[in-house]
Amino acid sequence: MSDWLAEATTNHAIIDAARARLESDVWDYIAGAAETETTARRNRLAIDSLALCPRVGRDVENVDTSGHLLGQRLRIPVLLAPIGACEAITTDGGIAQARAAGRFGIAATISSVTEPSFEAVGAASAGPKISQLYIRGDEDWANALIDRVRDAGYLATAITVDSAYYSRRERQLRSGWRPPTHIAGQPEPGIVWQSRLTWDWIEQMREHSGLPMVVKGIQTASDAEIAVEHGFEVVWVSNHGGREIDHGEGTIDILREVSDAVAGRAEIVVDGGFMRGTDIIKAIALGADAVAIGRLQALALAAGGEEALVRVLELLEEEIRVSMGLLGVVNLGELDRGYVKAAQALPATSSLLAAFPEHPLDWPSAP
Ligand code: FNR
């Protein structure tokens, strides 16, 4: 590990490095969201509107931060969210994600719109990997892609269901920057298939693959119920980090009702604004099995690729360990709703900033 990373004692420092290294258009691709960015801000606001309720007088010398998902042990209850165009953030793209996750001991979700191929990323690390698919063709197209990821050793298929259209991301519209799969001013080739995606088609994909099915982008208890009725193994509560529908709800608020609806019949992942150990603990207390990180991961990769991402995960682990001890719990199974309660959030003006308060408020897009 390089000197500056070994000396980075907070994730704040790594985010600072990302800000300094990134071109403003790629920074905006990562940090930005749809239209007014209200959904993204609500993700943070909802997390910040929960207080933790510590218990004392217990022996908390030995804290176990590990969790489980899809039969895999996770060193911390964290999953790498899929990041499209990862190669625009760090040169080896999805390989850096898979290797960092494998080295640290968590699972990585690899996007179908990131480079290099699912096969190259699969071969780069023996750690557990989930393939995330956008549907850009008909049934034969989707089945062929599913065959490839199964053959490449991915442990589950995740279908993103919150992206029937590519949203209006105004930072990108202003700068003109597009992910490499897009041609400026034109719809992404094949994106119409994503708007034709139905529950029945997802079930067909599940049958074709023989792999566990993860449905990423559930935003209501009603849809969580449908996912469970279809027998899907993982319900992933997400609004795409506020990058799709604007004026949505904060995901940690949705988590509570989804957890009631699922009632133990599927595993639950949540993402949206999670940056800190305490954020993750709140989600576990409200019923999540694991929390996925998107922007925190992307910024780590921008700061220093695989090495910086491993360092961010180490620091996140330390935050989780210390906070669990301070809450009076020694394993995640002890966390329940009694450890969180509604509280007034402190004012914050951006989705990222509430977690990193030393930054000048706003982290505006560079001119
Ligand atoms: C994403 N996200 C995403 N989701 C997905 O299903 N496929 C993808 O290719 C991408 N690409 C992508 C790129 C970038 C730069 C970001 C920031 C996000 C959404 C991602 O998986 C996750 O749902 C959110 O990022 C979670 O919110 P936070 O952690 O970023 O606040």
C-alpha cells in the first residue's frame, strides 16, 4: 500500500484525494443525480434523521463485524454496488472492484456496462461476485449474457429494475460528458428493452440462469411483496443513489416497510447515501442483511484504484467495530429496531457532504 494511503486515517482524506484527482466531468458523473437531486439528498437526510440508542454495562471487548449474504461470509455487512463506466474512474475498471472486494473479504457487484468483460473481471479474483445486468436486447440476448456470467463463476444475477429510462442528469447534460456506452445526444443502443422489462421476464431469466436472482431497485413494500412471491432470493432496496426518479423517498425509510413485507422470506440489501459505519449499523438494525456502497466506492477508486478501495473498507470496518462496541453489541445479530429512533437531522446541503463535514458545503461542480 502506498505511503499516502497507509497514512490516511479517515475516509475523509481519501474523498479529498478523489476530489483533487478527478476531472470535473467525471466528478459530476459520480456525485451527481437526477434533476433537482432531491432523491439523492433525501437518502442522506433519512439516514441523518435517525439517532442511535446505545446500551451500556456490557462486555464488548470482542466485536465481530461479519455478516452474510447469499451464503457468503462478508467481513463487514457491505457489498460493492455496481458502477457503470468504472474504467472512466480507474484504469482497470471492474477488475479493481473485484480484486479489492476479494482481498478485503466482501462481495462485488459488477455492472454490465463496465469494462473489461464479465469474463475478465471474473478471472481476476476468486472472491464472490454478483453480475448486474441492464437489459439491452430481447430474450435471446439476455439469456446469452446470463450464460456468460454463469460460466464465468458469478454467484447470482442482479437485474436493475429502477431504470426503465436513463434519467435527466443535469450535470451531465450541461457538461456533455457521457459514459463510454452512450453517444452524446442519442439514446443508448438497446435501452428500449429496459423499458419493456416485466416481472415475468425476470422470472424467465431466473429460470434460465439457475442462479439466485437479485432484484435491484425496489422502492415500495408492494414491489418487495411481488419479488418475494416470484421467489427471488434478494430484494435490493435502491433508488439508484437518486440517479433515476427524482423526488423519491430516502431508502432507509423504505427499508423499514420492505423488511416488514419480506418478513424473512428473502435477503435484503439496501443502498443510497451510505458512507459511514454508523449508517450501515442503522440499516442492519432496520432489517438489512447487507448495505451496498456506490459513491463511496467510486470515489475510493478515483483516489487510488484497488488499493484505496481496500483502505476505505478497512476504515469502514474500524468505524463499524468502534460504533458496535459503543452501542453495546458484539455481533450484528443483536442489532434490532430498539437501537434506532427518529431524530432531527442537522442541516446539510448535499447528498455527500453530511457524512464529510469538513468539506466546504456543497462540493460544487467545478467550473
Ligand atoms: C451507479 N449505479 C449503478 N447501478 C446499476 O445498477 N448499474 C450501474 O451500472 C450503475 N452505475 C453507477 C455509476 C455510478 C458512478 C454511481 C455513483 C452509481 C447505482 C449504484 O449501484 C447504487 O445503487 C448507488 O450508487 C447507491 O447510492 P450511493 O451509495 O452512491 O449513494
